[in-house]
Amino acid sequence: MKILITFIGNHDPFADGKENSGPILSILKKRKFDKLYLLFNNDRYWDSLIETQEYCKQHYPYMKVEYRQAESLNPIDHNLVYPAIYQVVQKIKKDNPKTKFTISVTSGTPTMHACWLFLVQGKVIDAKLIQTSREAGIQEITFKLDDFPKIEQTDEIKAKLTQLNRENELLKKSLNLQDPIKNGFYIPDEGIDIDKEIIPAYYKGALNKTNGNAAKAAELLNLKPHTFRKRIKASKDQK
């Protein structure tokens, strides 16, 4: 089985409106693959992804098309992009044993291009690297250099932990942890009952902060003491 892996880029599926094929379609017109993996980093590429997928269904019905999200907070930060791609590649490898992989480095950010080189040269994935342009067509990247640096593979779990740690540091810098209200709140997929879960939690939090002093707790919440006590009682009765 032959598989092509590539990011969706700003010029996919078409460049210059619909006058010229973008990098992905240019490759597919010259080479045949059994499966295409379309990677994307941000939801803004969703329309391009779907358009590429629909085009392939019409013109290459024999080829299976799948997409994978390689999400990182910053698409030009090597420290985040590499572990994100690493994890996607490992999953693709597990799902497709004994496969001949080809990776296009043309679509995506320069950071993504560099990470593809690291992954292949580090033998995380055994794949051909190709690039395409209007002037030169499709070219294979061979790295037949005696002085090319040796790159070692990283354990999958280490890559995941590294990504989480780096993203956590970025989030800390972007958020004011002292102001949870402005930061927004976590909402679970199944939703949440504000009256039964969130508001009573504030009552309890105010009481904890004032060591059980209802009057001071009411003041923190900008409530009158009798209103606060009434609501505390009501919240307990709901349980």
C-alpha cells in the first residue's frame, strides 16, 4: 500500500482561485496513492480540507482519504509542532503496518517542513520526502550528505509529556490565573446545571474564604446577609 501524508496549506486544494492546482493536487496528478492523510493544525483549514476531500472522491475514487488533527497552540513553534506531528505519525504507522509512506513537505508552515525532516531523519517514520513547485515539479529530498547530523528518535510518551508541558507554560503566560472569571470556566461536554452546581459552589467558596462567617460571605458575593442565608438553605434543599 502506498500512502501520502501532507498538511493542508493556504494554497490547497487550488492556488490563485481555482486556476491552478495546489501542492496536494499537483502531486496526485503525477503519482498514484492508495490512501491520503490530510493533516491540519487549525480549524480555519477545515473548508480547504473538505474541498480537497471532495475533489479526491470525484477524481480519485480508488484512493481512500482520511484526515488527522495535529493541533498545537502555535504553528510556528518547533517545541509544540514537533510533538504534535510525532503523535499523529505514530498513530498512522500503527494503523498502516507494512506501508510505503511518502510525505509532502510543501504544504504547511516552514516549522512543519522542518519537523518532517526531523521525523524522517530520526527514523520515527520510514518515508520518502518530496516537495513540489511549478518550476521544478515533484522533487525527492534525499539528504545524501556525509555531514548531515544524526537525529535520534524520542519515546512516544516523552513527546506527549513534552508537548503538554510546553503548552501549559504558554497558557500560563497568556492567562491571568488570579482572575478566573475573565479566564472563563471549563464546561464539560455533557453540559452543566448553573443553578444546581455553579452558583451553590460560589456560596460554599465564599463561606470557606470567610471561615463560615455568613455575613462576610454575603458581602463577598454582593448579597444581603438574609438573601445569602435564604439561598444557602434553598441550595441545600435541592440536594
